Amino acid sequence: MDLRAGVVLLYLMGLSSADPVKYFDCGSPSGKVTVVDITPCASQPCQLHKGQSYSVNVTFSSTVQSQTSKAVVHGIIVGVPVPFPIPIDDGCKSGIQCPIQKRQGYHYVNELPVKMTYPAMKLVVEWELRDDGNQDLFCIRFPVQIV
């Protein structure tokens, strides 16, 4: 591949990649989040279309050892947390190889399905991944709009 073709390819790859999502750390005593990415999410707040699923990718490091991990997701609507079911709540089946080791980095990947029955609205998604002591490996919040 010549230099010009390589530059064009790198430019096109840059256009297709999404910017990391702006998030709020709502308390992660057992870990530290470095990047949150939702795909597809062209602008923020992310526009979630009814009937589609979105990939949620969280890069984090753990400060504890844990045999298990479990995801708990809520939609916060007018300050009230409402359970938001996800297909797989076992973090060990979502890109993380368990047991989780202290001072190691992980890439958690899961799906966020948006049901047709959800009302169109703006809300905040709260996504927790808990260790086997029920402490948050991470807790993040990010705004979305269901359309």
C-alpha cells in the first residue's frame, strides 16, 4: 500500500469511530473507569431508537479480586431509578474473564436493548457492575434520549 492510500485509509477509519461517551462516575469503590463507549451513538445525549440494541463498552480496572460480577441497570426517570432489564447480567459472560484480578484492566461489553414499548423521553442510564461482595466495580451514569 502506498503512503497516500494508507493516509486515506486512516482518515476513513477515524470518521467511523465514535467519540467516548461523557459519563458520570456514580461511585466505583472497587474499580476505576477509563472509557465508556456506546455504539452506535453519533451525538450526545445518545439517541436510542425503539426496537434497536446498543453496545455498551466500559474499560475499567479493578482494585479488588472477585470470583463473579453482576450488572445492574436502571433508567433514572425524574429522579426515580426504574429497573432496565438487559439480556445478560453476568459480567463474566460479557467480555470479562473471571476471576477478576486486582490491578488488572478489563473491557466489559454488553447490549442495551430498547423495547418498542418504551416511551419516548430523556433519561439517565445508571449501569453498575458489582463484585462478589456486592460492591461496585464500576457505577456510571450517562444521559440518553429514547426516540
